[in-house]
Amino acid sequence: MNVLRCILVCALLVTVNIVTVNSGAVTINYVESDEDITNPDRGFYYPYTTNTSSFTALTENELVERRINAYTPFQANYTVKSSIALRHYVLDSFVNTNTLSDNFLDNVQADFNTAREAGVRLIIRFSYTITPVAGDCAAGFICPPYGDVSKQRVLAHINQLVPVLQSNSDVILGLQQGFIGTWGENYYSDHFGDPSVNGGVGYLTNQNWEDRNEVNAALLAALPVSRMLQVRYPQSKQRFLFGPNAPLSTAPLSSSNAFDQSDIARIGVHNDCFLASQDDLGTFADYGNNSSPVSQGNSATLKEYLSRDSRFTLVGGETCSDAYSPQNDCESVAGGQVLASLERYHYTYLNSDYNNEVNNDWQTGGCLSDIKKRLGYRYVLREADAPSNVSLAGSVAVRLEIENVGFAAAVNPRVLNLVLRHTVSNKYYSYPLVGANVNAQKWLAGEVSSVSARAVIGNIELGEYELLLHIADPSANGRVLERPEYSIQLANENLWEPASGFNKLNATIKVVAEDDDFLLRLLPSILPKRQAE
């Protein structure tokens, strides 16, 4: 501090007996947006299925087009945009061999590269057949043999997929269980138990559960630990975690374990018959074991389990039949319960392409616009506190009030960065926010989260800076950290910057030298007293 400043400070201190330091914090209020936002990791997906025997690669132009421009899905009366796609690989070339070809593995890697360039995320599924064998069996439209492969072969194939899955977390939203049964839906299976009435025993044996659990363990090990596996039935999670005799009353995931990368925190559900019947055509069925038969009368218990477990896990799927009407209609129709169900089970995504007998009813019933906006997370910034100045190499303390009006929370990790951008040069500096509630995964649906955090700034140019918030994607060692397509847009008016991926806080801060900052904070507590005198 130079002599002149010392004299000034001493004079000011003599003037008053008590000095109150004023941070100069200001409170900003924000306006909620009604926009349908194409944020990453959420919304309606577009399905891309390819057989390995006649492989068709993803194309960047098509993925980009569907992300930025509204399209009309198959037989739909509505339009959507898609930041996510389901990539289903049908391994028909490898039904009779334990070895996946290098060419196929290269094709998968090329798909991931294409998705990254296009700025989209992929839901992944592998299966061996999607072609039911028709016949005279009791199920009516699908008969054994179903066409899946042995556990040994499945495990060999998963093991070969490890490198490509591990190195591409930045383009993986989640992995569906797959592999077992027709369509990879874990039902009609030649090798893992057949609970249907097509000559099977009518339930899954303890050994069937053990075999399925071994596949799930291999899938969790193959995935990056930051990503979730989705099983087809809630009971599959219970019996993977606690064995073939796990009761339907098994406790769901709690907040204390949420997002801690343990097995219980990394398993969600994909429901491929959402609101298709009382138990969603077997999604909420009890598949039995050696001591109990299949039961579809316990769906309420499994529904309650999923409603609580899904607060912290990835849930998505598709509709498959319009027979369960009016229950699968908008609430504007007497008996309709679609919004309540999506909210109850915390849905992150749905298929835009199937079944549009159901989805079209949501358009005509007037609730599709809400579904499009609320699938997954929808974070609204209500208000924020920020200081008006900060000393060089000091810290900026902020408070953010964020309400999640979506059906779910962000399921994959995020980092919260405070960005300071110089108002003259436009040069910006990004600093991680550290403090309470900085984990966007825990901004739960239907709740307001109060973020109280600070960012320690470095040795930057003095002057005035805009404050911005960057909800960024740290996956794959920050490979897409600077990509706006992978950053989260707040659901507010006039805050989003599509070119940068930042959200403006409508606040400015002055970075001053340390001793200047002291004087700036000191003066407001003194000047009013002198004026009063």
C-alpha cells in the first residue's frame, strides 16, 4: 500500500469507531422461459438399428439435422428435435462365434466419432435378433427358438467391447441391458430362461437369475464408471444386487448413495412398454424363482420401488401399445395419467418413432408440449446473488436458486464453472465453483436447490467483467468440455449463449487491486455517516 493510500485509510478509520465491510452483493431475478430446449442427455430420441451383417453407419449430417431442426417421426402428427439417439447393434454375424471382428469394433468407434462431431449422445443396445419366429405356439406371435446365444458367448463379446466403451464416455448417455432374448429385452430367451408359456417353466429359475446377473456384472465393468446401465425390469436390479431370492420389498437407492458410482447407483431401467397395461406388459411383473411362480399381481410394489429408485437413476423407453387407453392419454382425457406417470418414474427420454398411436394422442390431447419440455431435467434459475467487486487473486462468492421443473435430474456428471468475461477485450476466464449443492445431478425434479459457492480467481487483468455460468460436461477427461452442444442451457429468457455454451447471470463484477478492493468495501460504511453529520 503506498503512502497516500495509507494516509486515506488512517483518516477514514479515525472518522468512525466501527467499520462494517460491505461486499456490495446484488440480487438478480430471472424470467422463466417457455421454450422447448434441445439440451443434451434428455428428450425424444431417434432410433438407429443396424445388423452387423449389413452394417449402416451413422451419418453426421443426419444427426446434426435432427438435433437443430424439428423433424416429423414415423407416422407422427408432431415434430421434435433430438439431442440423443438410440444406437441398436444387432450382432447377427456373431451368433456362432465368440469373436467380434475388428471391422465391427472399428465401425462402433466410427459411430462414436460421428456422434461426437454431431454433438449428440447415444443410448446403446446390443442384441442378437430382432426378428420373432412366428408360429403356432401359445404366445401367438413369437415362438422358440428365439435366436439369442449362450452366456459364455455373451460374456466373450462384452469383454471385447470394453475398450471402445471405456474410451467414449463423452458420447454415451447410457447402456441398455440388451444381449438376452429377442430385441435384447430379456424375455424370450433360449439360454437365460423363458418365463413365457411357450414350453418354458413359466418362471425364471435361480440359475437363470445368476446367469443374468453375471451378464449385468460384466456390462457394469465394461462401462465407464460415470455411466449407467439400464435393465429391462425393476426386479432385475433387485435380484442383481441381492440375489435370486431378493424380495419385491427390497429398499431402493437412497440419497446417501446416489451418484457414488457403486453398483446400486449405476443401474436404472428402460421400459419399452410404457403405459401399455396395468403392469406395462410385464415390466412390473414378478418373474419368480425356484420357490415362487411368475406373478403379475404385485405391480404396485415394483412401481413404488421404481418411483423412489428413479429419483437418482436413468429411466427411459418407449410406448408399445394403445390398448391401455385412456390411462395412457393426457390428463385432459378422463382417466389419463401420462404426465403423472412420467413424473412419478422420472423419465429422461422416450422414443419419437414408436408407438405413435400413443404419442399422437399426446399431441391431440394437448400435453405433448409439456412432455417435450420436461423429459429429463429442466433447470430454471430463479435468482442469484453476486458481489460487485473482487480483489485480484481473491474469490467470488455467489448464491444461485435453481428449480428443476423437469421429470428427472441430470443423470451424468456435470461441473459448475463461473466464467468472468472482460467487458472490453471479451477475454474470458473459467473457474470451478466449490461449495454447497454444486452437483447438478442432485438438483432433483420438483425441488429448488440453493447453490452457495465460490470461485477462486487467478492473476487476471484488472477491470470490469461479465459473470456467466457454464454447466459443462467433464467426461472423457474434458473432451467435450468446451462444446456448447454438451453444455446445459438454463430454462430462462435471454441468458443462453449458443456460441459459447454459457448462461449469462446479468451481473458484472470489477476486479481491482487488493488494497483498492479494501477501500472500495470500506467507503460505503463510512460515507453515509459523514453525509449524516
